[in-house]
Amino acid sequence: MKIGVLGAGQLGRMLALSAYPLGHQMRFLALSEDNPSSVLGKTFIHNNNNNNNIEVIKKFSDDCDVVTYESENTDVKIIKEISKTTKVFPGNKSLHHTQHRGREKALLNKLNIPCAPYELVNSFSDLEKAIINIGLPAILKTTKNGYDGKGQFLIKSESQINEAWEKILGVESILEGFINFKRELSLIAVRGIDGNLRYYPLVENSHHEGILRLTIAPAQKISKSLQKKAESYMHSLINEMNHVGVLTIELFDIDDELIVNEIAPRVHNSGHWTIEGASSSQFENHIRAITNSSLGETSLKSKFNAMINIIGTIGPTDRVLENSNAHLHLYNKKERENRKLGHITLTSNSYKELQNSIDNLSVYLP
């Protein structure tokens, strides 16, 4: 099949690398020919300043059998336009809910899935009222276009309210009550067109300044009941949205209770370990799902796994390659502060060995 991806970043790149062994062809709707995925398939350049955008989108969709996307910030109008002639997975419902934090929280409440208390904020006076109702500390977040810690401000005291509103640029926002969590977890699942659903194990994530730096897979000291609880949340969400493809939920672990933080309707940074660590990676399973193929196994190939993000600078890759259990993935991006340039996956049958490997590569961790 000819698979189109809206976007041509590293996620599209890894989708392509999983699609080609299955006999598929790739097309990308990219902002530039320099995007990470552009060399891996036929590329259509889409620019917000281009008056021929509709024509470019039509040429792209006409050359695809199915279309997917790599970001929840994808323009819904583009999805609707493409859907007139070409199937798009995940569908518009998934994108509608997950690209707006207010709608996302409302969906969680509708399904009785625990999340942080919140209020929508459209003005400074709204923010003042929300703080009275929710209390401090609290986090002010833009309702759209927030990722990797962008568009967020932690308000610890009333003296920071003006600064928070200025930092968020006064756009539509959401104020969330601060959750004092034990650790951050995420769950990735994949659902086929036929409704078949498979889960990967819960993983533990460590962030620095809002950017994921390290994932341990599977998360340690996870009871069967906690895994099942996370899967029950996922089951409700993925079926409610009639989602096809990979879906990710980020969670806070609070004394063996789970609070959903965010939902991503796509392959996810915390699932990169699956490339070497699982029988079928999240990327392969996403491709299988949207092409109406049988889903792959999500079982572990290695007992212990980790993923380290390469941020800002490429660093000493020779040190990575010296480790027999390390796998290097670079995205063909230029170095820039806080930019995701690649990742390293580590596989091991011993947790001690895994920790030693992480320590050996600590130069990549903050």
C-alpha cells in the first residue's frame, strides 16, 4: 500500500523504516525537503505561506491509499479535506479530543478516568478564579500546541500569577491542580480496524525541563492489578474514540493509583525502546493497524530495556557503539538546544547490566 504521513519528522521516519520490510511505499507531507523523513519517501512540500496548499494536499492524498499523522497538533481541516477521498487513521475523533487539553480532560471525566482537577482559562480574571477553586501549586497550560514542556508554567505562589499569564501569552489555557506523584508512567496500545487491541507493558519515564530523557521498560515493581488498571483506562479511551493505530496515555503513579496526565493519538517517544525490545515495535504495529493487517506481538524480546534521548548535541556516539547491547538511532537533524536528535535503546536480560549500561552513557543524561 501507499502510506501517507502528515509530517516528516523522526516519528514519520521510524514509521517508514518499519513499513518498507512489510512491502509498503511511503509519502510525506513535509514543511521542507530537509525534514528527517524526506529522504525515505516521495515528499510533498506543504508550507503555511504557500497559496497552493490545497492543491498540494490533494496531490498528496490522491497518491496515497491510507494516511496517518505523527502529531496531535495536525490541522483538523487537512484531515477533513483528505478524508473526502482517502482513509485517514487515526480518525478525526481522536485528533479532535487529544489536540485540545480541555476536550481531553472532558473525555476523561466522561469515562470516569481519574485526572487532575482543572478549569478552562480564557482571561486573567478566569485565571484568578481558577486558582481560588483549584488552589496552589497548579500548572497553567495552553490548551493547544504544547509539547516537551512548552506552553506550561508552574504557579507556586500568588506572586507568580501575572508572570504565568504573560508567559502563556494570554491564549486559551487550562489550569490543572498539581499532582504530587511518585513516578511517571506511560502505556502504549494498538488497535486494528477490526477492533483487535494489544498492549505493551507500562514503562517508567524520567523528564528534565519537560523533555523525556530516559525510559525504563518495563517499569519495575508494577503489580498485575496496576497494569490491568492502566489497560482498562486505555480500553475505554481507545474504543470510545474508535481509534485505529497506536494510542499512548501518560500517567502519574500515586501509591499504586493512576492519574492520567495526557493522551497522544500516535506512536510515542516512550515507546522507542520497542524497536529492539519488543517482538513487534510500536511503529510496525501502527503500520499493521492502519493497513488492516494482523497486529504483531507486543511481548518483550529482552527482559529489561531502556531508551535514552539524545538532546541538543549528538555527543560521543563511539561510546554508544562500543556497548554490545546499545542501538543508536539518529534522526538526520541539525544540532540545536533542547532538540531531539536521536535516541539510544538498550537491551539486557539483567537489570544490573541495564543500569551499568545507562551509567556508561550518563553523558547523555542531565
